[in-house]
Amino acid sequence: MAVVLDLINNPRPRHPEKAHRPDSPLAKKPDWIRVKAPVSPGYEQTRAIMRENKLVTVCEEAGCPNIGECWEKKHATFMIMGDTCTRACAFCNVKTGLPNALDPNEPAHVGEATAKLGLNHIVVTSVDRDDLADGGAGHFAQTIRAIRTHASGTTIEILTPDFLRKDGALEVVVAAKPDVFNHNLETVPSHYLTVRPGARYFHSLRLLQRVKELDPQMFTKSGIMLGLGEERNEVLQVMDDLRSANVDFLTIGQYLQPTRKHHEVKRFVPPDEFKSLETVAYAKGFLMVASSPLTRSSHHAGDDFARLKAARANKV
């Protein structure tokens, strides 16, 4: 139904590459995955600030189930470089196609909104911009610097694309000194061809490793989804790969299918399995682990950053 409505309201479908795919079944969500609809005054205030500054959030574009909770607390994940992605991942609800030109005023708008929201910690992500020579690395750096200008006390977490075949791009972003560098592996390597076809598992892994080589003190973070058909031993191998790349923080959450045209949910993983994986991940050496059905990369990011710093201090 969502795809049909998109065709009615827009001359171009949100996911043209998926329009002719056969429908996948939509599994009924278990009780542990249900959340309340966003209706609080805090949610409306946050929404108004986003509209006033003409900003895009991944909270809305990706249909995050935690949007009500986060926006009520004036927490939001800014999505820069537009709302249209050049990739076509099978799990993602962000619009795909040819993006518009970058907005040169966007970094300043993000900085201003950060100050208005009074954020102690901000998360900035983006669409993939394979059309740009640097993959958008320069725009990320400008946004980081603008946040420092408008909200000097705010710590900054970025969730970046893989900058595949964009030589020198990663170095530009790391040089801007975000506090946390996040890049999600999303799934196990055997599923990349069907789930994340435009990406390369070992390139993403190397990207995270390279961040530590460039700045050993920068926190690194990555996340995966469960319920796409992965095996437990594959998840454990991803943990080992991330630890080999010296990644500090791992998030594990349940994949939720946006529409019938997206990859189907193979299984709803119960909370006790997430808890078990959290225990294993800590045993493998991660400083921080967030593992639950509703865990998302930027959920509770500010609180988690404080815990991450404390964990490093205790380890030293």
C-alpha cells in the first residue's frame, strides 16, 4: 500500500529500482517490537525546529521506530546532503535516485539548529553521494566545523557512507575531528549482494580500521541488523572482524521491513538473544555494546557517548 500511495502523490516512486519487484510478505510484529505513535509537545517542538531550518532527519526518512522517544527529548539525527541516495540498499527506506546539488548553507543551518535544540551530543549522517567527487566528505567537514562554531560545547558523532572509490575522502572527514566516527556494516558479508549490493564488506571494515590509524584517540562505532537470514556464527565473525579493526562500540538491532518491496524479515529475534550477543561482544573486547530489538545507531547516542568515555577511562 505504501508504494501505491507514493505513486499517487508523487510522479516518481520513492524507490524506482524496487517498483517492479515482487511483493515480500510483511510479518506480524511481536509485542516486544511495538512502539507508541509520536504525539508529545516535545516531539512537535523538535519537528518545528527541523522545518524552520529546512533540515532533513534520518529519523523521518528511514522511518525510525524510536522517533517519538528521541524527539520528545529534543534528540535528532540530522541527515545532510539531501534526502535522495545514490545507492539502492534492499533494507533502506530513504528515497533513491539522482540527488540535487549540495546546499552550501546546510552546514550553518545544522549548527544553528544544534544550538537551538541545546544539544549536548549530536549525530550527523547522510545519504550516499556517489555522484560527488569526494562522496560528500568536504560537506561533512564543513558541517562539523559549523557545529563547533555555533555550539562549541556539543560533542559530535558522525555516521558516514563508505566513500567507496573516493581517494582521500576519509582523511578529510577525520581531520575535522568528530568525537565519534560511525560507519555501519549493516549485515554479515554473505548477505551483501542482496542486502547492500552497492557496498563492499571488507572496504567498510578497512574504512573503520583506517580511522584508527589516522587518529588512534577517535572513538569508532559500527552496527548490524538481525533478522535478515544471518546465522549466529556469522554474527560472531563480524564481531571478531570489527575488533580486529579496533572498533570501540557495537550496536545490534532488529531489521524492520519498510514496505513489501523491501527485503523481508526472515525472523524477529527475541530480546534474550540480543542480550546473549551483548554478553559475547563485551567478552570480545568492545568498550560499549548496545543490543536490543529497538537499538538503532543513534538511539541514546548522548548517554552512550558518556558511557563510552567512562569505559575507556576505566580501561586505562
